[in-house]
Amino acid sequence: MEQQKDKQKDNVKLKVTLRGLDCPDCAANLEKAVQGLPDVAHARLIYATAELTVETDRARNVLPEVQRLADQMGFEALDEEALAAATEAPPDGFAAWFRRNRQLVTTATSGILLLTAAILGWLGGPVLASRILYGLAIAAGGFYLARAGWTTLRTARTLDMNVLMVVAAIGAMFVGEYAEGAVTIFLFSIGELLESYTSDRARNAIRSLMELAPPEATVERDGQAVVVPVEELQHGERVLVRPGERFPVDGRVVEGRSAVNQAPITGESIPVEKEPGGEVFAGTINGSGALTVEVTRVAEDSTIARILRMVSEAQSERAPAQRLVDRFAAVYTPIVLGLAVLIATVPPLVGLGAFDAWLYRALVLLVISCPCALVISTPVTIVSALTRAARSGVLIKGGRHLEALASLQVMAFDKTGTLTAGEPYVVGGACELHGEMPDYCENCVDLLAKAAALEGRSEHALARAVTRSAEAAGLMGRYAPSEETVA
């Protein structure tokens, strides 16, 4: 037991970001393949963020093997250092551009070759030339599919949809139906490309959450204000946050007064006044006053960091529908392939027809039985829903809870959860001439015009409400705007 604990202490975690990861099935297969590497204690791949965490022996560097497996499946694996370098200075040249866009390039190439072959056939061109073009279209669109399918078969010992499509295309060529094989590969490639686009949008939404907190902070050290990365901030240090800046970490105000926009964290539409002793959160926006904040939580323990971890973990949690689809896909592909083999071989053997005709029927079964729409749409839909909710400030703790919303019959809100549009607005005005708001009062209208002139350049939520009301009434030009904002 003690030896096992000591060994766990010696383990190190390797974090790898996967570029081009657009297939939940491929992600699961890659995770399984990495888990099977020697000296790997644990591997976990979160499809929503395309991040792979590998826990391994400190003395063993598994990064090259992880990169090799990822490359064979059509992905690019970057450790934290390589990712930072690639983000700051993206590699130039055709090779780098092709790696980033190879799925689009191969799909477009396949489509162009397919269209050219079809036009050539319609014009009565040589049959051999059309078949060569169709074959090239299959090769262009199916190269990475075949490589990914072979890698999955070799490393994870499973058959996936890539194998199904490649076998169908090769079989179509074998019976002389080159056009149908090319169309099959091209349409499947388009589906993969659309899934990649959807996955990238979901990941970009998560990245936008990550960018809420600034990467650097101004901290007081040895009587001087110095700019340091937020990761270097320590508990108890004092950070200076100027007007309009985002708070880098969670903390407590020790000097200054200001209104803070907490909408990114709490969803409150109206800025909250902060004074010494008030709590502030990383990612929220300071108003018009400078504040000195004492760090109460370091960057990795801040509220926004914990929200991001919860979002990532929630998106990696499989909903019941996803688990059903996973189990379905695991047994479905081998069954379909087995049925196709039986259809292609048994009837000709018992004298029920020619082999070519039954082989064609078997290939038709392979194509129409591809479960890609079901297997792809379920995880993408759930990931997109969870990410969209997170962008709107709603954290749903996983696909299981998302699906549970479908069975809700009643939703109750207490008085602190009042549903509003999230923006204040002017409902009326009154002056000393009236005891209550009249239907119309010229003095009140003039008061609104003066208030709008004073608040015209303020970013406060209530100021924007005043200016919106004045703009709607055509009063913004009645008085010159204020040239100074007073905190």
C-alpha cells in the first residue's frame, strides 16, 4: 500500500490539446488507445474542450507516443508549451495552413473531382477517365477516414463508422459503381466537416469564458506597482484595478469605491456598489473608481476558474441518450458488416443469383445503415446546448441534467429570482408640481432631457436607461452633454 502511494506521488500529469478533434467516437477511441500505453496510469479526454490529460510515470515521456497516435487519427497533439508558442506565433507556410484546414481541403478536392467526373460522363467522355476521376475523389475524401479507421481498429480493437464507409466505397469500386462510391465518401466527408464546424463553435464559446479574466494583473510589491501574470499572484497580495478593467482574481476591496458589473458571474444586470470589505470576483468589470483588492483566492481557485472546470466536467458527463448511442454504435457496426458479408456470400452459394448482384445489395446495406447521423448529432447537440447555456450564465451540470429538463412540469421562482429582461428602463417622472406621476408634464420631460445630458457619457446601467428613454423621446440634443464623469 505504501509503495502504491509513493508511486502515485511520482506520477505526473501531461495536458495535451488536440487540434482538429471533431468526432466523439474518435475521441473515445484515442482515449482508449492512450490508456493502453505502457506506464499510463490514467487518461481522460474531454471532447468539449479537446483536452487530453494523461497521468504517467515521471520518468517516462509519453508525449511522442500520444502525438503519434493522434496524428494517425488525423489530429494534432500539442502540449502546453507548444500550444502557447503556436498561439503567440502561428506557424506560416503551406504545410501549417494545410494541417489546419486539411479536412476542408480534402472534402473540397473530393467534391471537385466528383463534379468533374460527372460532367465528363454527361458529355460522353471516356469511361476510363471518369472512373479515374471518381477513384481520385474517393481517395481524396477517404484517405483520412481510412487512416483513422485503421488506427482505431489496430489500437482500440473496434470497428467504427470510418471502416463502414471505406468498405462501402471500395466495394462500390469493386462492382464498377465508382460514382456511387465517390458520392458516399463525399457526403460523409461533408457531414464530418459540419460536425467539426459545430464542435469548433462550442469550443470557442468555452474559450470566450476563459478570456473573461485578464492574463495579467497590477500588484503592489515592495512599494511599487508591477505587472505580473495572474498565475503568480499569491493569497494576501494587493492588486490595483483601474476603472474599466476586469478583476484578475477573487478578492476583497481594501481601498476605493466603485460600481462593479458582475453580470459575467452572477447575471446581475445593474452594477453593484463596492466599498472596503466588499467581495469581488475574477472576470467582473470595474466601474468608474479605482480599487485596491486583496487576493482571497489564487487564479486557479477563482470563481470563474471553478465555473470553467464545472462546465468542462459537465460536458464530459454523458447523458443517457449518449450512453445509449455509444452502446448502440459499439455493436451496430460489427453487426452491419456481418450482415453485409452474409448477404454478399450466402445467396450466391445457394444458387439464388449472381455474386455481383448480391455484392451490390450488400454495399447498399452498408451505405444506408451508416448510423453517423445518430452517433454524431447526439453529443454535438448536448455539447452545444451546455455551452450556449454557459454563455448565457446558466450552468447545467451535465447532459443527464439537461435531458431531465424535458420532464419538468412546474418551475418555481422565489422573489430573488424574479424574471426580467435584465435591463432597467425609465417608467415615468415626477416633479414638485405633482404629487404623483402625471400623464404628461413638460417639466418632467425637461428633467429627462437634462438627466440624459448629464448621463450621456456614463457607462452605468441606470445612466444607459436614462439615455435610452431620452433617445426614444427625441430629447438627446436639447442640452449639451456633460464633459466629466464623477464617481
